[in-house]
Amino acid sequence: MNGILLSTAYLPPVNYLSAVINHEDVVLEKHEHFVKQTYRNRCEILTANGKLSLSLPLIKQSDKELISEKKISYAEDWQKQHWRAITSAYKNSPYFEYFEDEFKPFYENRFELLFDFNTKLLQTILHILRIQKNIQFTAHFESAPCSSVDLRNLSDIKQSFPDAKSYYQVFSGSSGFVSNLSCLDALFNIGLETKNL
């Protein structure tokens, strides 16, 4: 069985990206209900002051909304805040200047739907890593899918997973290595070697 089923994730953590890289077919769950306090709309980066969580604000329309219908809110200027935080955290990293132009448009252009935003970001990350994947989407929700390995829990912040091997981080001298941050951390710090994590 080569396929995996994943929930969507905003600039997903390294273990999520590792699952994508190591499986032939990737299916993204479009029909689950949105779950708060997960990587679906947040990521974690490493700054001079330690780990920082960046959260995408969303518009609440009803109590049970499908993830594919969840809309991004632009009531506050989160794009400027997120890009400023990312730039501040990684401007001195070895690969920031190589990849910043790939990510900057996500903080200048508006996307209506969280799912579309996250999917386009994932495709951009795979493009940077020169990895081609067959990304598909679910047609309906299955609580126990039988056609692919269910890894939707990789989007849950509170789940505990094995750490990826350590790699160079700009701020590791002050805080030690911090594992399973957003894959942005690995991309900006070790570039294409991210594939080997």
C-alpha cells in the first residue's frame, strides 16, 4: 500500500512532509470537519526567542464546517505579521534568499479558502524540493479508510511522533535543536537536504 491519507496543514511540520516524500500517492482529506488547535491552520517556527506559533485566522460560519469550505479571514493583517516573523526568524539562514521569492506571494495575494492555500503551499514546497507527487483529494469522508494509510493525525499538535534527525538551525546555539517545526525551518536552514530528513 503506497498511498497515504493526510489532513491539510499550513506549512506542515517535518514529520508530515517526510510522510509525503516517502509515499507514492498522497490523498488530502477534503471532507472532514475543521478541527481547532491543529496544524491545519497553524505552524511553528524557531525565532531568537524560541518556538513561535503562527496561526491563520479563519471566518466562523457554523459549528461544523467542512475543511474544504473553511474561509481565511483578512480582518487583521496576518499576512504582514507572518511574513515579518518568518523573515526575522530566517533572514540569516543559509537558504532564505534562495527560497523567499517562492513563499512571499502567499503573504501578498489573498486566498479565499484555507484548503486551497495549504494545498498550493504544499505543491510549492514539493516543487522547491524537486519532488513530484500524485496528490489527490477525497470524494467523501471515511472514518476508517481501507484504500490508504490513515495519517490524518499528523495534523494534530498534541500527538507525539518520532523526531526527525537533527539538522543545523540558526538559533540552535541558544535553545538546542528543536524538532518537528514547520518544514520551512529545514528548507531555510539546510535547503534541498530537507529531502533526507
